[in-house]
Amino acid sequence: MPEINVTPLGAGQDVGRSCILVSIGGKNIMLDCGMHMGYNDDRRFPDFSYITQNGRLTDFLDCVIISHFHLDHCGALPYMSEMVGYDGPIYMTHPTKAICPILLEDFRKITVDKKGETNFFTSQMIKDCMKKVVPLNLHQTVQVDDELEIKAYYAGHVLGAAMVHIKVGSESVVYTGDYNMTPDRHLGAAWIDKCRPDILISESTYATTIRDSKRCRERDFLKKVHESIERGGKVLIPVFALGRAQELCILLETFWERMNLKAPIYFSTGLTEKANHYYKLFITWTNQKIRKTFVQRNMFEFKHIKAFDRSYADNPGPMVVFATPGMLHAGQSLQIFKKWAGNEKNMVIMPGYCVQGTIGHKILNGQRKLEMEGRATLDVKLQVEYMSFSAHADAKGIMQLIRMAEPRNMLLVHGEAVKMEFLKGKIEQEFSIDCYMPANGETATITTNPSVPVDISLSLLKREMALGGSLPDPKKPRTMHGTLIMKENSLKLVSSEQALKELGLNEHQLRFTCRVQLQDPHSDPDTLHRIYTHLKSVLKGYTIQHLPDGTVMVESIVIKVSSSAEDSNAKVLLLSWSYQDEDLGSFLSTLLKKGLPSGLC
Amino acid sequence: MKLYCLSGHPTLPCNVLKFKSTTIMLDCGLDTTSVLNFLPLPLVHSPRLSKLPGWVSKDGTINLEKRELLDLSTIDVILISNYHCMMALPYITEHTGFTGTVYATEPTLQIGRLLMEEVVNFMERVPKAQSATCWKNKEIQRMLPGPLKDAVDVWTWKRCYSMQEVNSALSKVQLVGYSQKVELFGAVQVSPLSSGYSLGSSNWIIQSHHEKVSYVSGSSLLTTHPQPMDQSSLKNSDVLILTGLTQMPTANPDGMLGEFCSNLAMTIRAGGNVLVPCYSSGVIYDLLECLYQFIESASLGTTPFYFISPVANSSLEFSQIFAEWLCHNKQTKVYLPEPPFPHAELIQTNKLKHYPSIHGDFSSEFRQPCVVFTGHPSLRFGDVVHFMELWGKSSLNTIIFTEPDFSYLDALAPYQPLAMKCVYCPIDTRLNFHQVSKLLKEVQPLHVVCPEQYTQPPLTQSHRSDLMLELQPPPMPYRRCSVLNLPFRRRYERVYILPELANSLVPSEIKPGVSVATVSAVVHSKDNKHTLQSVPKPPPVAPSKKRKRVMDEPPVVMTPKPLLSGAVPLEAFLATLQKHGITEVKVEETADGHILHLQAEDTLIQLEEDGTHIVCDNNEPLRTTLRDLVLRFLQKL
């Protein structure tokens, strides 16, 4: 039995450093190649030695697919391709290809230049790595090689996020990456067709959450920001430069406009301008409303939002600042946080998920005293708010996607084990399909049962169709008989006659003749006619002919009558049939031996 | 498999392919050359035009190259190859009972919408108080002057569609990406391929598991802005339908571009204005890019460039957002991120200005000498009519034709006498005959179908045998209204054997490397997909009194036995008989083989090379034993 193996190297019962190996139909595919935000040591990257102990990965992988530009999905890519060694194709969508190197460079700068780490990938490595990238278009079927094909679907989540359908022969796997089933202010909802994969590998970040409507969350968010501004506080919103940031900017921009607010909104880092530009150029990846109106008014040109300078943080009076990165683990957002943490008038709003080990995670869990580098502690007095704006599917969304794709098996990654367990139960109960949730380094094996594609000769198929009439009758299945010729790699199903011809074989006729003695006081022709009438009444649905040359034919079985010389009442029936009519022939000879019923005329 | 050819215009094709059970329309180009029979529609009342003798100033009417060759409501899908080839879409999808789907790429849809919107806008802003139709009557038409008298099928000319019809037609479009495989009713798979001609332009592959038709329409191998043409996917076609070759086989696009620039510069330097009648999308992007590089060197830095069209802004904006559909160079710019086309910079630096029409802002900001890009290239409607009236009288000005769709002499006819200079530099980037024969050599289709115009040299250059297709076997030509039977023999179809049945098959090796297995299966056909399942076992007969009667029932399902092959060797057969206790066998040699007389059982077996005959009376157990013994030596097929 063919089987599909799925092994997470990261994101197995965990969030962060997504990296999943799939072997399907003899092909090995790596899905995502991310880093873990919560670690600064070896655990930061997936353990590629699982694939091979010695050296390069090129021989062991057919392709690498990156679902979107978040670092927990692509952060380990230059390390994998340039430092471990991989020269095969890396697939990602155009926006991902555009944005990913910028985030990688940013990440590298923070790690090497600020933290002084060595033995890390260089700018040149990022460039070399990106040269191996093959861009993917939505719905385009890319033939990786003769057997392996991949197809990308829209996933929402962030600009350019994609789900991928991987197919080898009649086996297939869908990997969702991160996705979002409800459209938001700038992106559309994920969509996939009814592709019925053998396995659906889904993220499960919000496996147990069913979120209230987006409108309520937005209103809440605006209310909190507004209140804080009113009392003269400063609001810090740690975000990643691309993604949620744009959604929240659109939200605040329209709110400021409507309420005629004057407090400044800043966006940190030089990325802003650039980031918004990406959104303008990749407008086809945003939601329908933005796409429709972009000629008249481009939603990504903000009037109220200005670039941030480090010195502004000490300015008096209220302000709102978007600062990167989103989990408060380094960089500008952390600096501003340290400055503002002491004042209870201020507020920090965490709009997304925070990985364990980050400061974001700690303050969300209510920690009020933080240990900083150099043994200093930081008292957190400002208000900490959490608003789930990160665009992951919630439990409802995951179920909705299962309904869309109709997978035969389900596999959960990118979530916490306890929550996964709960969702697994729900899925198994609702859809009665198996659900797997392998831990990192653990392999889930799913046996598939593919049907075998065969080329049938059209004449055989048409003969079959003609036999059964135009409409198939479910109560009376039609049976088809043919010969399957297996030659090299081709499978052909043809009629037996054609098979003989094609293989250059002679037919061997096997015939049977059987004499049956019968007492019947009639003339020979009468007896024959009596047999004809008898068979007519017994054999319904068979062609029975009384031929003028003194024979009765049942299908292709010949029956003749002669009387013996001594006794004209003792008849001898001669039955002759070929092997192909064996069942009927055998039946007839037994039937006629019993004699003819008397009531026949 | 049949091909119905509804258009005789080789670059504005409209064909219908019947393939397996599907009816597929390939493109629906709109031949608008008939508008040349009409007078221009001026934006401002022109006493000169309305006083021309013998002509009636009339609504722009458009020729629709359709015939009642087949019922348009039976069309399942329409495949669009580029935005120029979809202009007739509203005529087909509206009011014909069409219920199918239209497939096109996103740029094709968006830019196609702009072009339709533009035409509708051009027509609707100069409404006509009256419109005449009586002249279409054959009797009256006969008496009309000039070319109108000779126009064919004027009764098929139709009025321009409305915006509402455009929107309704375009709502039937389903978007596809390059190399996306789209299943049609499970019977046929279609897939668009990049054709390199314009943004989102595509060729189409229409295939089943065993047959492949390629539809090549409007392709280009030149490096302009669109993604390069995908040639390799066209390989192994049974039939290749070839349309949309260059209309200017003798004009080199690069040379024309150079001429365009130098004429433009010359006129401006002499203090004249330049008028470029053009479509709002396509070559204009390349012209602007070329000018962007040319402006500085030709010191045209201060000359204003105007692009006037109701969709000018949209066209310029849309061109910047289709990174996926652009050539590699332009894609790399988007990654930076920078706009892929330099006209963004021209707009930013105020060198290029765009206006929806000559009314409004344009009239106050307009400075001369200048360069104006505007439509429609036929010079019969749109803002271009106004500029012809304005600038036609001065020999300082120049009109430069770049679009190859209309004869420039015919286009200029109603404006004669004309003092302005006319320059004809048609830029047609589509394949020329040299490129196409190279391409065909590469992809090697079994058969080529093309418009008849391609099988002979152009009428005006009958000695140029290089301006036609020469192929072996010769291409199958079509003309308007022909119906071609495509040379196809479908012999195989794909079926799927379900795993349960597949496991139950017993293959036996007939020759080295060749195995056979007999298959008895139930065929399930659903959505044009066939699967083979195991024959369900008959329900077990209830062990009741009826049991005795089972034997009386004739076999319900006729299961024909497989054919047999091989021969029964005498010695080995005798040995086998012996093993089964049949010892008294008398062997008699005949002409074709042997006759075995089983004396104790009074049974005859006739063994021959290609047949075995068992004559056995009244002894069913013996007969079945003998049968099985014979079968041991034979192969079942």
C-alpha cells in the first residue's frame, strides 16, 4: 500500500519555526522553513540533521515551498539553503518573494549587528538564497518534475500568503500555511476548491477559540485607543511591519478622519513607506473592495500616519505609535516599551499572537516585573491589552476549510498541544476522519488507497455504454469484460478479441458437444418446436431462435434433434456450445435431461 | 471533432470547437473595420462634415462577424486569449440564451473592460437624434454610393452595446492563471499559457488524456512588457489552431519604434503638434517607455505629453499592478519596490498628463506644441476626431499611426484634403511567418489549422512566398463559415480501477514484459469520469425450501468466459489424463491433429492446433473435469 509520511521538524504541537517534511509518492517536500522567536540558541532553527547527517540537502529534497513571509515560516531559509546546503527549487508567491528578503535582512541585522552574534547567515547568503526562488502564481499548476505538481491557493493571513496543493499521481496533500477564513479590512478570505486531498495539514493557532465578530473587536480596539488618548496617554502597538499593521492603519486612519482627532499617529522604522508601496503594487492580492476602488483612492496612502523618529518617544502629550517587531522581543517596539512602561496612563495593545519566551508573551500572562538584560528589572505599570487581530482561522474557520476541501485525513500543526487535542476530538467526531498531530521529529504515516488509472479502448467502453441504454440503472449494474494488458508502464484495457490481435496470439476454440436422450412421441420438427416453446418459457431475457434449417439457437448454443432408427419416440438432442457459453450450456444440458413438460403444444 | 469558423478575420478570430461532449468558443473578436463606412462622430458640431454630399452622418455601428452556423446558446465555455479578442463578448453572452462560463486571465478581464467602457463612452457621449436602418435593406443598399454598396452582410451590423450589457457579459468571466488546469465537465481540461503579446494574453491548451489541441492566438516572441511566451507546453499537439499572426509582416516593430520617435521629435522641434491615435492599453505602454528614454536625449524635456481617454487613468494604474504577468525585468522592479512601468515617473514629474476627455481640465491646461495619445484608431469616434479637425489644416502638425488594425488611408478619407503630415509606423509585435515556422518546427503538431489568408502570399505582394505558411503536411485552411472535421481518431479513454478490484486481478505473463489479466467489472460513469468496480456478489440465496429450485433457474448474469489462447500438447495432456485415472485412451491421428477416444467413458476429445472439441454425453462431472484439464494448458484473455 502506498503511504504518505509527514514529519514536522518544527511547528509540531508548537507555534514557531514551521518546517514540515512530507514524503508522497517517492517525492520529498519541505513545507516552510521558519525560525523560532522564543529561542536564541540552536533551537531557533529546525533540526535539519534529521534529513541527513552529512552535508547537503539537495539530494534529499525535491522542492521547498514557503507559504508566506513571516519569519516563523521563512526565517531559517538562508541558513538551510546556504549554510546547510540546498540548491533545488524554492517556491513562493510573488509578494512573498518580494518581502521575504527584506524581513530576513532586518532579522539578520538585529541578530548580528545589535546582539553581536557570529556564525549567522550574511546579506550575500540571503541574496544567493533568493536566487533559488521560483515565483508561484495563484491557481497556476507548477510541474516541479514529471510527477510532482503544486498549485497555490489564496490564504488571506498576510499579503501573498498561500496554501499549497501538492499532488503526485492520484495522491495529494494540502498545506495551509497560516490562513484566515474571514475577510478583513485589507485582505480577502482563504479559499480552496473541493480537491479532496489525502491529508489536509492545517495550522491550529486558534484551535479552541471562536472569535466574536470582527466589528466588535474593531470597536473595542478603537474605544481603548480613544480613551487612552483622551486622558493624555501614549499608546504603543507592537506590530510586524507588514500585515496587521496595514489593517490597523486603515482602521485608525478612517477613525481619525471621522472623529476629527488631532493626536499624532506614528509608524516606526523606514519599512513603513516601503511596506505600503508593496501593498500598492500587489493590490491584486488585497480584498475586493480595495481592488475595486484603488484607481480612485488608494487605501494605502495615509494622511494621518507619519513616520516615527526615536526622539518623538519623549514628546509630551498623547500619541499612538506602531512599532516593530510585534512580540516585543527586540528592536524599536521594545525600546519604546521600556520608556513607557512606568506610566499607568500609557497603554500597550498587543494585536497578535506572542510566542513563548518573548516579553510580549510574559506581559500578556500578567507578569508585572520583567527581568531585563544586565539584571535590571522593569516594573510594568502601563495597561496591557490583548486584541486578537492576527489573521488566523479560528475553530469555526478550520472546520469551514475542512468542509471546503473534504480531506480524507487531517493533520494539525502550528498550535499548542492541549488545544490541538481538543480540536482533534471535534474533527474526528464531526467529520469521522482520522486526525493526526505529530510532535516535532515524530512521523505520521497515512496509507492511501489510490485507484489505478487505465486506458480503456473507446470501442469497448462505447459497447458497454450502448448495452446498458442511455441511463445507468443502479439496481442492475452493468458488467464489463475485457483484458488488461500490462506492458512496460502502460495499462490498457481492451476487449479480449482486440487483446489477442494486439499480442499476436491465436484464439483456441474450446467446444463441447453433448447428446441428450429424450422420450417424446412426436415428429422431429414438432419435438424441436416443443423444445423451443419450453426454453422460451424458462429462459427469460435470452435470445432464442427457431431456425429454418432445423435447429434451435439459444444465444450461440446450437440444439438439434434426431430420432433413433429403432424407436422414433426416442429422440436424441445434440447440444453444442463453446467455452464462452459454458454456464448456459451446462445449464441447458441438465435442464433438457429432465425431459419436456407434458403441457406443451 | 469539429471546428466551426465564425470569423474570417485572421487576427480577430472566433471559432467554435466541439471536442468530446463540450462546445468551446475560442475568442470572440469584433471586426470593427465596418465603422470606416461611417462618418466621424465629432464632439463639436462640424459644419464641414455635415455638409459633405451623399453621406449621412450616422451612429457608429459595428460589424459582427457571426452567422447562424450553430446555436450560440449551446456554447459551454468561451476561452479568451487577449483583450482585443473579446470585444464581441456582450453580443454573444447577452440575448442569445448563452448560459456558459467565460474564462480569461485577470489582466485580460480588467483591460478588456476598460476598452469596452471606452468604446461605449465614445458612442454614448454623442447621442444621435435619429438612426436609420432602412438602408440595410438589400434593394436600397444596392443604390447607395461607393464602398457601402459593396459591403457584405450589412444586416449583421449591430449597434454598439451598452455599459449594462458589458457589465452583465463580464460578470460571466471566471478568472484563471497561467498553467492553471480547468476541468470542463470532467471530459476536457483547458489551460491558458502565456503568449507574450499583451498583459495577460494567453494561448490555450484543450486536452483530454489522449488528445491535445493547442490554440495559438496573438503570440509574440519579442521582449516587450508581458511575460515571455510559453512555447514548450505546446509540444505534442494533435492539432494546433493558428491565428493572430502579425498584420504587418514586412514592418519590423523596432524599426517602426525608431521612426515613431524621430518623426515625433522632428515635428515638435519645428513647432508642430503630434497626434497618435491609439488604443488605451497595449503598445502605448511601450511607446511611453520608449519616449521616457528618448525625451532627454532628444531634449523634449519641456514638451507636454497628453493621454486622453475616459479610461486613461485606469489603464495607467492597472498596468502597474500586474507584476505576476510582466516580463522578468519588470518583476524585479516590483520587488524593490518600484512601479514596473516608467510612465509612473513621467506622471510624477508632470511630463505625462492624462485626462478623461478634452472637456474640463484639459482645455485650460492644454499647451502647444504637444504630443497627444488618444482614441479611437479608426478616427471615426472618440477625442481623436476633434484633434483631426483642430490640427488637420496645418502642415506643421503630424499624425502618426501606430495601430495596424485599420487602413490609414481609409481612416483619413473623410478628413481630406489634409495639410498635416501623415506617418505610418504600424507596430505589430505578433509572430511573423519566419518566427511561426520556427516555432512549429519546434513544437511539431501533427496538424495545423489556420485562416486561409495564411496559406497564400498577401494579395498586394503575390511574389513574396516567404509571407505564407509552408508546412508538411500542408495546413488545413479555414474561411468564414467553414466547418472543418479535425483529423482525429479517439481510441482510448481514461478509466480508474478502484483499489478493491485492482487487488483482485490476477495477472499472468504472456511474453517477457507483457502481462495480461481478465477484468470483469461494473462501470460507473459520473461527470464524464469512469470508474471500474468489482462486480457485486449476488445476494446469498436464503437457505429455504426454495433451495431445490436453484438449479432450475437459468444463470441470471451472463458472465461470458474469457477467450482462450495457446494449444494443448498431446503428450502432456495424456499424462495429465493418466494422473486423473483416465488410462484407456485410444489416440488417432487426423489431418489437423488428434482424436482421443476415452474408451471407458465413451467420450471423444478432438485436439487441434487452434481448437479442442469435447464430445461427452450424460456425464456432467466428467465433462467439467475434462474442461478444467484442458484449461490448464490454455491462457485466458
